[in-house]
Amino acid sequence: MAVIHCHPPYATAHAVAGVIPQGDLIPEQEVFVGPLALAPYETPGTKQFAETVLPFVRKHNTVLLANHGIVCWANSVTHASWFVEVVETYCKTIMIAAQLRNPLPKIPPEKVLDLLEIKMHLGLPDARFPDGDGEIERAPMQTATPGYVQIPAAPPRRAPESGLDQLAAALTARILNVLDDRS
């Protein structure tokens, strides 16, 4: 297990402003990180500071630290640093996009379900997953995380629709195997 704490400017700007970035905008954020949490401010370097992250560790892999920065964790330093990259790029992109158009058009809910299926298959945590049963929540309801809505229904897994889908699935599996071998 590896943990990275850092202060990338766009993600840190969100942490300082106390603003959790809007969700459902970019597939990579939804699959690899998902909803961000915002831990309350506490003096850095103290036990209390570390404890601010504890409520989020089961359902998140990245947390904004109020008035401070971010913390990400994964099975390797490379993987954790990749989460930093995804979050920072996401925060920067949506800040720029919001200057071009507001509100920003979201990924349709049925397509978010597809992304959550991928995420579940990869074994990544998500605040939108219920505890323990491995299924996406079916009842529409607001979550405690601003900008995210509980997804209404998990579609059944479907067989690949084309040779291209099969190729993408095979390549993804090979990449994940390489990453697992490195850790």
C-alpha cells in the first residue's frame, strides 16, 4: 500500500475553496477516482489531521484536505501518483470548461452506470456503491457528496458487442496484469 500527500494547484484550489468538483463529466475521473471527499481542516502533522481522512478510506481512494491539499492511496506509489494526476487534470479541466459553458453537460446516467460497472470490475472503491453487496444502488436518491446522485439501476452485464470491444477488454486485462506484476 502506498499513500501520496501533495498540493497540486487545481485540486488544492478546490480544497481551499471547500468545493467538491462536480461529477459525471469525464469518464477517467468516474472510473479511477469517482466522487471526491472533503476532509475538515486540522493542523498538519498531528494525529487529528490523520484522523480526518479515516471516515473516507473505505469508499474513496482520494480525499481533498480542506485548506491544505490532497491525499491518494493505492497498491503502489505509481498507482497512487496516477490518482493524483487524474484528480489534478480533472479539477483543471472542469475549471476551464466552466468558463466556456455553465452548467456543464453531464454524462447521461445510463452511461455513468456503464462506467460504474467498469469500476466495480476493476475492484476500485466508490461512494456510490452500497456496503458489501457488490451491486450499484437501485433507488434514486441524493448522496452526501455534492454533485453526485445515487445511480438508479445497474444494467445486467452484457457480452462484448464487437471485435473492438473484445480487443479493448483484452488490452485492459493485459495492462492491469502488468501493473499488478510491478507492485
